[in-house]
Amino acid sequence: MSTDDVAVGAVVRYPRTGTTGKVVRIEEIDDRRYAEVDSTGLYYRVDELIGADKTTGKVEKKERSLEDYLKEHEQLQEQLKAAWDNGIDRSCEGGS
């Protein structure tokens, strides 16, 4: 897939992470073209994407409910709070 073939609606894969999804937007930033991929909401350099028809293996997307997302969000918030509470107070110890 050439960079000219990457267009809104194209299914692409980012080989470094295996991320696969549909291009929802193309942006030019600092003289480079980037494509936003729907599965992550992140931008990837167009010249580093390949067409999904060139991927190997089966890509599966797990259906998740709103409750699943909320539970995961709460768990992440708890982990961040614990890290903040336990790590910040002792992070600068040792200097005199």
C-alpha cells in the first residue's frame, strides 16, 4: 500500500504493534501525513501503515459493554491513586 492509497475508509495495519483499524481522518502535521485509526483513536504515519489485506493471522475485536469500560476506568483510577499516594512522598528521599 503506497502512501497515496491510504484514504479515509481504508483498513490498515501498523506493523510495529499489530494495530489494525479503519482510517477515519488524514492530517498533515509538520510536512508528514498521518492517519487516525478508529480502533485506537491515535495517529500513525501514513508511510508506516500497510493495507490490512497484507496482514497475516485473524484480527478479532472483543465486544465490550459500557459497564466493562467503566469498571476498567475505575480500576485504572485506583491504580493511579495508589501509585500517587505511595510513590510521590518517597520519590525524593536520600538527598541532603
